[in-house]
Amino acid sequence: MAYYEIAPVECPLQQNELYMHLYLRQADRGPNRDQEVILNPKVRPNDFGLTAATAWTISDSLDPSAKIVARAEGFHMQTSYNNTSWYASFNIVFEDDRFKGSMLQVMGTTPAEGQWAISSGTGEFALAHGIIKQKVIQSTPGENVKELHVHAFYTPMNDSVVRIPPFRIYYEIQKLVFWFPSILIYSNPVFTTIINYLLNSNAGDV
């Protein structure tokens, strides 16, 4: 069973709605280590400013042999003088065949349970925005496993140049007349000239 679902969403820009159910592993020691301290100003008592680079593994199940579908590459930093509050900023870089080369940009704090913001994306997930609900479901010395529920919207992109066909121009004109019935649009010679130009320039597209 696939770990993702995608559904079309009706809006002025075509968007897809994305759901993912994933598992993220954080390990600061041992053979599965996937983060490393890169800055430690040794501010006590809360290690303010302590920063670690991350490449947390993300898989599609809890099974130890589960397929790694992505990695969370970035950093996290202790940003509170009085409490423990880790701020994280990273890219979820996909490695599986379906989404390889695509990325989600994520940021937020990392409590035992909370949300991260999806601020952008590339590849399949261009212009992505949404949230990730995250929760620690397993914890051992030196390693945490978080369950992730991803919910996002993104805009499919391609390299084609789209020209507006005449029927679409006519439809847009009708909408203008509908919203501004008191304005005699068709009696305006400038407007008429523009519309005639657009119709003629798109005549070959029908």
C-alpha cells in the first residue's frame, strides 16, 4: 500500500492536495547516527545556541528494514534561554522513485508533539504550503522516532506556454460584464481594439 494520496483541488490555480504518513528517525549516536553538533557555545544551563546539522532518515513504516523514502537535511538549534526549545529548518529531500528530485521546505520547533510548517517546495511539490503534525512515538537513549502526518497543497508546474483561446477570452469578457453591468464596455473603442487583437492573435489556437 502506498504511503501517499494525492487529489485534485478546484481553485483559480490548479492545485493538488497531498497526504503522507511517514516516520522520521533522529539519532545522535550509534551506527544510525544522522546528526552532528557543529556549534556549541556552552551557554548554561540550557545550551542556548547549540546547533546540529541533520540528515534525519524518513521511512514509510516503523519496520527497522523499512524503505527510506526521504531525508530531512538542514539544522536544528536550541533557541531558548529559559527552557528547552529546538528550532528546526530543513528540506525533506525525496529519494524514492516516485518523488525523487522533489523537496519540501519545512520549519518550526520540535517539541515531543506539535506541528511544523511547510513553507515551499520544488519539483513535484512546487509552491507547496501546509503543515506536518509530528509526534514522538518511540524514544531510547540517543534516538527518537517521530510519526509524521503531512498535509499540503502544491501547484503542478510544466514548461509549456499556454495561450488563451478565443472562447476563454469571451468568457472572461462576460464575467466583466456580469460584475460591472453599469459600464458600457463594448462601447469603449480602446477596449474593443484590445479584444479584437486578442481574438485575432489566438485564432489559430482553436
